[in-house]
Amino acid sequence: MPIRSERRADPRAARQDGGDFRRLWAGDAVSQLGSQITLFALPYTAVTALHASAGQIGLLQALYTLPFLLVPLPAGVWLENRTRRPVLIVTSLLSAALVLSVPVAGAFGSLGLAHLYAIALLGGAGAVVSDIAKLSLVPQLVAADRLASANSRLNVGLAVGGTAGPGLAGWLTALVGASNALVLDALSYLWSAFMTGRLRHREPPPTTRRTARDLPKEVREGLRAVFGTPSVRNIALHAAINNAGVQLLNVVLVIHLVKDRGYGSAAYGLVLVCGGVGAVLGTLAAPRLIRSLGYGRAMLGTLAVTVNAFWILPLADGPRVLIVASFALALGITSAGTGVGGVVSVTVRQLLTPPGLHARMNASYRMATFGTIPVGALLGGVLVEALGARAALWTVPLVFTLSVLPLGHRTVRSLGKAPAHPERDALETRT
């Protein structure tokens, strides 16, 4: 497709030396690692210290994910009328206070399930707001032709946190107790606030004043930025199906390996770690693939190949070491493809969306693609109950193959190597 992008480059971003982005990344990477401690320690504390039932643990998890559905759209509109740097600092400080309240309450003997429920709900809301603000700030800190590399570094931090975080959380919990381990997450939030506070870039003030009466119109414009842009719409459809597939896989995997086959935490953890390593490698490779193939072909080509590794899962059989190695290989390969896709997805959205719509676009995209997470988890439970975990594994490659199909649309395939696209002009005209 023809490209008209040079005049779209943000001169403020082009003048950046990269220092501000490195500061943002340094704070975010540590915070992502710390957040894994909380995701581990909250339910662990509920079970061991408060003797929570399975239903109460389910409610705790649901309260954390509930803001993913309810918060993004109003948060996107609100953030569009705010500078993002102060929002990131405040959310980091509030998150630190939230997680610190758990060991403090435990020390005074006043910790209860209601407290943990509040932490989960407010923490989930803070994570949503922070994520939208961060993704909307990045295009102001780096030039357009460096966005893919910047997003790759951010996603590496996320993947490393997801890989090393659970192990670190388990070790800290064994050493100092689950609630006390949360102190480290609080420190990671404070570090993130400190590094964000060191950003030299000052965002321009919002050009328009928005009122409550503008909310429906602003929300519609954010939704249109996702669903009215064909390439972004197809990438969002892929992500929605993919996220459902991930949750389906998580449910089936733990039941099949741990419950049915009786493998211990070491074998199960090894499989997950290999998936994390694959995600890191794919994320690191993404900028080079984009430069070689273009955005669309890098995403479609990588996922179309790596998704086939999911067929290893239902076919794996034999000695324990062979099964564990097969599952680890499958998750490593498929996660590498997901790592490439994640970098392409974020970068394409940032490049095709006018700056005045970034927060609302990111909010709409997050709601649309994260909304399928509980559906995938529910589907996994239903399939295991109806078919058994081994048979349910056959549905995993089918779901992930289905997720790749929207990427075959010409609007995605034709996304080239240049940093913008005529779709952005059309979107600006409509808004």
C-alpha cells in the first residue's frame, strides 16, 4: 500500500535522545516483576492465612479482572484530557500504598478477606489506567521509526516479569511469608514512580476541554479508532480469540499435567518458564522481522508457522521426560510467535491512530481483547468436565489457528515497513 508518513512524524519525539524512554522502561520493567509477586501472594495469603475457600479465591481473581471490562472506556476518555506522566506517578504511588497495606494489616492482626478483595479490585483498576497511560505516552518519547524497538523492550520487561516473577514470588514467600513479600512489590512501584518523575519530556496540554456530556461521543470515537480501522479491527479480533485461547490452555494444561499425570511443580514450572523464554526471544526478534518483512507479514508469517506447534500438546506421549520436553518445546515456539505479534500489534495501533485518540483507542482495544479472557477460562473448564483434559487439548490448536485467520485479511498483510499508513488519514478525517 502507498505510504505517506514522513510529514506525520512528531518533531518532539524525533528530537528525543532516548533517555526518557529508557527511564520509563527501567521503571516499568521492575514494576512488572514486582506485580507478579502480588499476583502470587494475594491468593496465597488468602488460602494460608485466611483459609479462603475455592469460591472465595475465584471471587478474588474475578475482582482483579473486573476492571479490565468496566474501567477502560471511561479511563480512556479521562486520560485524553490529562497529561500521562502525572497519572503514571500517582497510580504507582497509590499501588504501592495498596500492597503495603496488606503486611501492615497483618502485623496488627486486622487482615481479612474484604481487605484483599478491595486490594484486588482497586489494584486491577490501577493497572488498567497505568497501562493505557503508558502506551499513550510512548509515541511522544520516541520517533515513529523507533516505536517497534521501544515496544519490543517494553514487552521484554513484561515477558521477563512473567517468567521470573512467579519463581521469585515463591522463593520470597517461603523466606518471609506471603504478605511480607508484598513489600518488594511496593518498592517496585516506588521505583517506577521515581523513574517516571525523572522524565524530561513535558507533554503539551490538552487542546480541548471535555465535559461529562461529551463522554458518549468520546467513547464512540475511541471505539471507532479500533473497529473503524480495518487493520486494527482484524488485529483486535485476532487478539481477542488468542487471549481466550491462552486462558483455555491455562486451565487445561494445569489439570492435564498436575492433576491427571501427577507431575510436580518443578515439571509444570519448567513448561511455563520455557514459554516465557520463547516470549522473550520472539519479542527481541520482532524489530528485525518488521524491518525485513514489514509489519503485516512479520505478524502473519510468524504466527501462521508457530501456531502449528500447539499440535504437539495432544500428541505428546511416552516417558515423563519426553512429555515435559514436548510441552516445553510447544509453549516455547508458540510463545515466540505471540511475542512477535504483541510488538506488531502495539506499534501498528500507535502508528495508525492520531495522537489525540491514543488513550481512547488503547482503552477500547484493551476492553475488546481482554473481555474474552473469562470466556476462555470458562470454556476450558466446560471442555475438561465434558471431554477430559487430554481430549480437551485437541481444541487448543484449533482455537489458536482460528485466531490467526483475521491476520490474513489484505488490510493486515499489506502493512509494510514504513511507519504510517493512509488509514490514519481516513481516521483523522472521520474524527
